[in-house]
Amino acid sequence: MFNNLCSCSGRELGVSYISFVAVAGAMGDSLVVRMAGRRIGMDVAGGELAYISHAHSDHTQALGGPAPIFCSDITADILGIGKAEEKEESGQEKIENPLLPKADSPVPLLPAVKEKIPRRSRKSHSVSSIEPPAKWQQARIPIPEGIELHSAGHILGSTQLVGMSEQYGRVAYTGDFKLRDGLTLKGAPIISCDTLFAECTYGDPAVAFPPPENVLEDMERWARQNREAIQLWGGYSTGKAQELVKFINEYLGETPIVGGKAAEVCAAYRRAGVNLQWLAPDSAEAQEAMRGAFLSVMPPHQLSPLLAGRLAAVHRRKVLSAFATGWALVRQLPVHAAFPLSDHADFGELLQYAKESGAKRVILAHGDNEKTAAALRAAGVNAQAIESLEPQQMILKIGE
Ligand SMILES: [Zn+2]
């Protein structure tokens, strides 16, 4: 689905060379690409142009700024880039939790979210008719000449950026990535390159994610064993929530209740061709489901003993919470069950990418960079933390 990404041209930009500049500062590790004298923020604000590798908020600092943006079609759809700004408030951010009744409501099963769903579709979980979100008026430009975008395998629409450098050869910048297949997208292809800029969120050699199929089997077993209970599945609204909806659809044969931003992103996935089934909290089907042991996918920050207690009191049924995240391998989480289903590469995948790409040099960002670099060096990879680069090492002239 990313084949079209490489066909765009940016001749109008007058590209003559590209420079990669590492900036270590208040924003943390970040990259700025210099192209024909123009600065391109790589998932950061501050450039004259902005590249957004994917729709997670820690990569979208440039939203709302003056810089035109380039990214994949799906990322633009999820983020609402290039659309007229909406005047109307959706109200979703003001609702604490869509599964709970309002404080003054006598109705125990009350959907509370005002969704942007046409009335005709509210009887059904088919919401493919939802219009794309419209949030940002920023211009979106074609992918500049000399740059290719390939899937990063992280969330739908995520990309890695590739360009040729006179000084560093072929350069790949991964953004967030993973090589493993997910339920809604394939893992990233390994791009052969000479210099690799890679994220290392889970770059600790002690962290090794189990095969996804094993994690999904564990999730299915737990879900079926506790099917008499209301189940609240926590996952970040963009990416993980859609993996959870797909899991619930395909492994459990059920349809979860999903509201707010996660439902909007589910709709974007559907527009991109990923078949997801969910119920809007204020639909008649959701109300019916809430009379029994329903399942819901929600942001992890909403998972709390307080919410579980309130829901249990309202629905007079046991309530269990589960969280799908790579952090399940790293720390204790305050939920009934935690599963290490991650959208990031672990150390093994990073090592695999470094070796199979043929990169002569690997530069690490977005993690414990020096620790990961040392571990890669021990494995025979010429790796360094991005903050160790000298300014004169950072110029990657392309096309001169
Ligand atoms: Zn991400």
C-alpha cells in the first residue's frame, strides 16, 4: 500500500542537496534535514518544511505550525492534515469515559459520547461513511525529490525515510518501527543503506518481545477464561487500539465498544482498507451489549481501579482491565493483566535491521542511545548515539 509513496516528486522545491543535522537540545534527540538550504524537521517542529513519520503525538510537533508537511496519505488522513479546520467541538475530550453514566443521569446504561457519526449508521457498527477528521489547515506537499518513504511497520501509515548522501551514501531514517507483522499491517521492510538512523525505544538487550502469535494466544486465553466479566482493554488510541479491535474481532469473534479518538482512528483504518468492527458507545447495539459482559477498547489512562469499581457498581458485574504494551516486559502495570504486544522493535530487531541493511554506520535516537549503541557495538555493529555526532559529521549532501 506504500508503493505510491515513492512516486511523488518535488521538483518544484529545487532540490540540489540534502543535509542531515542532529540537534540535541531541549526537545531531546531530533533530526533536521537540510535540503537546498531549507530545513526539514524530521518529526519535529522548527524546520521550514516538516516530515511526519507517523501519527503519534510525540512525532507531530510540527502540527499547527507554519511549515508545510509531507507524510504518507494514511498519516495525513489520521491527522486531518490539509483539511479546513472544524468550527464545531466534537465534545469527546470533555467526556471522562463513554461507558459511564453522567453524574445526574438515572439511566444505568448511558452512552455519553457525542460522536461524529451520521444518524443512519448508528444502528450499525459499519462506520465507513464517517468523513475524515478535519483539523489542520497546513499545506501538504509532495514527497521531495531524492527522498523515498517506505512502511515502518509501526502503525498504519507509518513510514521510514530514505535518501542518498554523497558523504554517507544511502541513508535510512526509521522513525518508530518494527519488523514483526501486526494484525493490521505488515512489518517494515529492511532498507539496504550505508547509514541508518534508528529509534531504540526498546533498545535494551534485556528486552526481547515474544512472538506476536504467542502474545495473542495468551490474550485470547485470558479473555475467554474471564468472559463472564466486563473487559476493558487498554491501548493507545492510535495504532494499538486498532490492533486490539482486530484481535477482539478475529480471535474472540466479538465487537468491542470504542469511542472518542480511538474510534476516529478506527474509521481512518477502515478508509485505508483495514476491516475493523466496533460499536459506537451511543449506538443501540452498544446499549444492548452493555446489558451483558461487554468488551471495550479505551485509552490506558482511563484504566483505573476507580473506573472498574464504578462500572462494576453500575453494571452489577465483575470488571477486569487488560493492557497491551511493550512496557509489560519492563514494569509492573496497575491492571488485572498486561500483555507485551508492542508496536516497536526490540533489540533483536534493531540488530537484525542493522546487519541485514548492510549499514556501515548506525546512529541511535529516541531511547537510551548510548547504552543501546554499546550493546550493538558488542555485537559487531558500528553504532553510536546521535548526541555523539559532531556538527561537521552531520552534513549529508545529496545530489551535488
Ligand atoms: Zn510511534
